[in-house]
Amino acid sequence: MVHRASGNWKRPGDSEEHVAGPRIGPTWAEALAHPGAEQCAIGAVFLRSLLWWRLEPAPERAQLDPAPAELWQRPACAVAAGSTWVAYLPRATGRMVLKGIEPLAWIARWLDPRTGATHDAGSVVVSPSHKWRAPEAPSEEDWVLVLTVDG
């Protein structure tokens, strides 16, 4: 039986004979020392703090004002009805507007996906049209806006 390494699951001594290119990358143990591994850990800790399996994609419920020109700059959004909203901003160059929010006691926070630090964004006051305009993100880098029900 011939072991064929793939991706970052490569181990020291694995052959690269059957893969394209001169090298398939670091071993998985080496990859754990890369900055991306820390960001994966931040993401895992964040998701474990939520009922992530209840989240459903809802890209139409989040927009930036003003709207970005590039498609890749638009926010991504997922909602677990009655408990959680998560919106990712690849580049926070405007104000996030969330639509279709239930009138509950929501608390908002910004998550820095680079460090895992959170920044309080205050209570959410839902308008009669079920919209909320979030405060500005702490910087123009990428951010995650998280809404949870207080209590």
C-alpha cells in the first residue's frame, strides 16, 4: 500500500511524487505554527460560543450603507431566528444595516477575527420597519457583527 499525502495532512517523509508542483506545503505539525492556524482557533472558539448549527444563511438581511462597488466587499449574514445574528464584513467601509430583526432585547458586539477580541456595540433598538443601523466597526478591516438576545 502506498501512502499518498494530500494538503496539510502531510507527514515528515511522505512522498510528493504523485502530486502536482514541486511541494505540497508544510506538514500538518508545521502548519500549526502559521498565523492562519491561530485564526482557525479564533473561529472555532467563536462558533462554539453560539448555537451555530441553528444558523441559516440570510445574505439579503445585511447590507452596507453606502453599498460597496465590489461584490466581495458585501456582508455575509446568517440568522438563528429568535437567538442569534452573525454578519461578516470583509471590509468595514460603511455602516451595516440589518433587516427583518425581531423586536427582542438584542445585544450587539463586534468580533475582531484577527485577535478574537470583542468590542461592545450596545443594545439594539429595532425600528418599526424591523431594521437596525449598527454603529461603525472599530476599523475598516474585516469584522464580525454578532447579535444575541439579552437574558
